Amino acid sequence: MRLKISVVMSFFAKVLFMILIGLTCPLLAGADELGKYLGEVPATALFPLADSYGPQMDEGPIAPVLQEGKIVGYAFLNTDFVGAIGYSGKPIVVLIGMDGQGRISGARLVKHSEPIVLAGIPEKKIADFIDGYRNIDILKLAREKGGEPPPVDIVSGATVTVMVIDDTIKRASVRAARVLGLGGLSTEIKVAKAIKTVIPGEMQELDWTTLLGDGSVRRLLLTNARVNRSFEEQGNVRAIARPEKGADEDIFIDMYVASLAVPTIARSLLGKWEYRNYLKRIKQGEQAFIIMGKGHYSFRGSGYVRGGIFDRIQVVQGEEGFRFNDHGYKNLGEVLAEGAPDFREVALFYTPPGAIFNPADGWQLQLLVQRAIGALEKVFIAYDLNYQLPGQYVKVEKPAISLSMEEEEARAVNALWMKMWQAKTVDIIILLTAIFLLTILFFVQNQVVKYRVLTDRIRLGFLIFTLFYIGYYAQAQLSVVNVFVFVSAMLSGFRWEFFLMEPMIFILWCSVAVSLLFWGRGAYCGWLCPFGALQELTNKIARFFKVPQITMPWWLHERLWPLKYMIFLGLLGLSVYSLNMAEHLAEVEPFKTAIVLKFMRSWPYVLFVAVLLGAGLFIERFYCRYLCPLGAALAIPGKLAMFNWLKRYRNCGDPCHICAQDCMVQAIDPKGNINPNECLHCMGCQQTYFDEHVCPVVIHKLTKIRKDTLHKTRKLNQTREIGD
């Protein structure tokens, strides 16, 4: 038997070694990133008439773009000016072209590791989104802290990726313009903009004519003719061929908007009773808007029915923008200001959580007009309705102090991670609920494990949730690379903002940090790791089909344990020298292939995972036992666990070995001791501990109790007989 196992292990070891050699060969050399990508992307991709690039400029990582030897613009990478960490935890690199007037002439996605793009969203959609930045005026963006609104986000399913791209293209372009001194900009950001605050004023009731006349209510009127003309100017032939129905002078939409930050405006438009409801509903820091419209085009659309987002309207203020959702929406029947016209739709909207908005500053309500040009294809045009509270409601204070580029970067990064948390509110709630329920289960485990069938079903259900929701849906698979990045950040300047970019990963790591003190590595490795769940579920299927299971001899099992610690320590040491090289060698983790990319990779990676899962069909949790560097990383601090939740009898291991034989990862030694470094807290041994039909100690105790009870009963009966 020992010879047979040795042959099997030798075979798996050889296959794994050969695959790992193939996976880790293409290590990147530290080269000039800008020069590298300029060699891959022709100048015509950024400037149609350009023919070459010039040498990198002394001012910074910027290369001039040439046409017949003359400079027509500049090329640079977003990552050379701002942080651009995406969903994958790696940079999203975009090559940007900008002309001498500060307008973006083109951009090209040159490198990314975004799993949602690699595995699901066609890269062309992201490329089309980036192409929408052509002709954006960066000088206006820099001076007015806003300028033109960003391209409309129509890349559903890639929210984090798109948000990072949008944020970094704009901020990197502004910084490059400052470095080049375009339009008189400098590297020091002079914020000459005055600070404005709202003056509530005394409560009054104003009629519709007054509200419209002083600018408290603003209007956007679009006729069919104007909309048709806009699509003609856009130049899309299929859109031009589908003009709006009706006469040219017919109203397409007549839309009005007002900010309710001023009590007089709110009371006048809402009326007495609705104003009271509004005061009860609005929260500290929230702002509210009333939008009114008539005509055959609806500003609400159907987005709030599909998923909670009103996709036809957006508020843009400076560099910030947000859309409304159905949690901050109320349908109103009418406008109660005296003399107000009848409207087809009247809606009250509240700012979503995390929105950055100052009602005293000017802003735009952007209306997105869409026109179907096919069964599933649409084109869009955006119209801006500018809004500024009337002067009598605004207090203007002295200008703000100057901000350095570093301060601006910190503020922008903070705003970005808050947006990401807001976008994943539902996912965050579900994950926190799951972690809370798992915590409760651990605290009451002694009561639950007494019901073996119930415990098995709870575990099976949680593993399925972990694999399909945490893993395949939320893409929240932790990795040893996260550990390397954390260590690197500690050595080079720690910033919380970086780790807050991905809320699901951040929450899981926080739960791991806490659980290590209570239960060691078992809480995550045994319950919350998607790849661990995949291994265990596939092994259960194998057992169902009677696949023979191999029990490793203790002498071999004990000597294979250190492998994962060696792998982890080797990668950790390498990460201090070269994080990039360590990330490549971390392909020893199959998580990216099996979970993040759902096996959508080249065959060597898929074969590597198949070998690991194949081994796991015969040796349960094979990878977790012997190779997982993340498990090793968690086991080391897991030694600090303050509590021992797993109960044992003195007889465990001498002579009874039932728990040791049933342990799925053989974490119980021949003497009956549980190794906390290897235990995955599956609760199998605890089920046996309380089982009246399996555990010899429990059976012996119950037998003794029954004998004692029987003896006492007989003695009592004898006493009664003597008395009689």
C-alpha cells in the first residue's frame, strides 16, 4: 500500500512541477513602461494624421507625437501620473493622447488583469467606452473642477473597472497638462473657486411665475426638431433614419428642475403636507431635487424597474456625478405652487449614499436621450440643464487655500473608494449577513453538532453559497498576493484607501483577521474560501460515485505539510525583492483560473487546476493540505488563537481513532491531538464527540449510566419486597 501511494504522489508531483515551470517562465522584466507601449500602439491610434513618437520629454513620462517631424500632441500613461488599481488588484493601464489645446485625441487600453473583462465583458465594449473620451477638454476640467461630463456608462457588469478608468483618465490628463504647462496650468493647483453655502432665509410661499423668474426652477425644452437635428449632427446613419414621430414643433420633453435645499423653494413646490413629509424623510447630509416633465419622452425611463437606477438622468457637479436610485425616489402627483402647469410626471429625488454635492454651487442635470437603432442596440445623446440657486440664497466666502497635487490625489482616491462601496451595497449586506450567521454557528456549535444531518446540510449549503456567490458572482477569492501587497504597503507607505477599493475583499480580510484570534485559519479556509469549497464539493461528488479514497500514511502526511509553508515563505521573501515576480510565481494558486476567470484561460493553467482537483477526488482537500501558500500564511498568525473550541476526551487517540480516521484533512495526530494549523473547523470531530451511536466514550458513559440506573432500580425493588 505504501508503495502504491508513493507512486501516485510521485506522478502528481512530476506533473505539477512540469506545469509550474511552464506557468512561471514568462516573468516580466522591469522596463520603461511608456516606451514599451509606444512600441506596441501606433501613433495613428491616438492622432489619425501622426506618423511617429518622439523621445520621452525631460518634464516627465510624456512622449511627443509627431507628424512630419512636428509636434501635434503628447502621449502618456495614466499609471505614470495617478494610481489606477482595478477590480483585480492590478493596474489598468491606458495610453492617452492629448493635443496642445488640452483635448484628449484618443486613448487605448494597453494592459489590464480585470477578470470581468477577460471572462465575461467583451474587451471591445471597454474600448468603445474609452473611445468616448475623445475631444474632452482637459483644461476646462482642470479650471472648473468639472468641465464636460464623462461619457455615459453603458458597460453594465463592469462597474468598478469603468469607474477606475473614468477617474484615472481624467485625473492623469489633468496632471499631464499641468506638467506640460498647457493653458497656463502649473503643478500647483490654485483653487480660486470661492466657498459657497446655502442661506436658508425666511420661509415664504412663492408662485410658479416667481420661482421660474428668479431661477429657483430651471427649464429644458426639447422639440422633435431639435432632437432630430442632434442625431443628425452625431452622424449615425441608422439613428438619422429613425426620426421622432410627430410634427417638428411637437414637444419631445419639457423638463423642469429645482433644488430643495432652500425651505422657501421646497415649501412652495411641495405644498404644506408634502413639505412636512419631506422634512421627516430627509437625512443629515442628504440633498433633494424635484424634477417635473411633460412631453412624450419620460425622464424616469424604466431603469428603476429593472434594477433601481434611473438611467436617463444624472447630476454632474465638477468632477463628481451620481445617478438616482429607487431608494431615494418618490412619485408626486402634482406641483402645488400657485399657477404651476400640469405635468405628466413629477418626481422627488434624494442624493444616494456617498454622493458628494454642494447645493450652493452650480451643477447640471444631464438628460440622456436614447434612440433604438436595432433590436438590442441604442445610441445616446446627452443634454445639460444648468442649475444655480438664486443669489439671495447663496453665501460666498473667501477662496479655499491651495492644494498640492498629492492632496488632490488623496481626495480623489477617497471619493473613488466611497463610490465603489456605494455601488456594492447589496453585495456587502449579503456578505456581512453570511459572516454573521457563520459566527453565530461557531458560537453555538456544541448544540448544533448534536444533530448530524442538520449540521451536514448547513455545511453543504454554506459551501455552495461560498463557491457560487462569494466566488463566481462576487469574485471575492482571497489570495496570497493580497498578503504580499499588504506587506509591500507596510514597507513603502501604508494607505487604507488602496485596500478599500474592493469592499468584498476588504470585508473578508477583516473577518479573517478577527477569526484568526478565535478559531485560527479554519473559519476562512474551511468555510469562506471558494476554491476550498470547490475541492470539497467535487470530492463529495466523487464519494457519491464510489471513487476510492486514499488515506495518507501519517509519516508521509506529516512530511508533506511543510511544503505549503516553504512555498509561502519563498514567495514572501521574493515579494520583498520583486512584487511583480512574486505575483507571477503565485500562479501556484489555482484561484485565478478556477474561480476568478472560471477556467477561461489557456490550457496549461486549466490543466494545472485539473490536476489539483483530480488529486482532490482521491485525497480530500489535497491542495489545502500540502500546497496552499494562503493557508500557510493564515496558519502562522493562527497560532495566536485565544480559544480552543474543539472538545476532546482523554481517551481520544488512545485507543480510539474514529475522529482521526474521519477528519477530512487528517488534522488529528495518532495521539488524538488536533493540529490547529491544519484544522479547517469542519466540525466533523465534534459531531462524533457528541454522537451516542459512534463515539465509544459516549457509548461507554451511557452504558454505565444505564447499568447504574438498572442497579438502583433493582435495589429499590428488593428493598420494597423486604419491606412487604
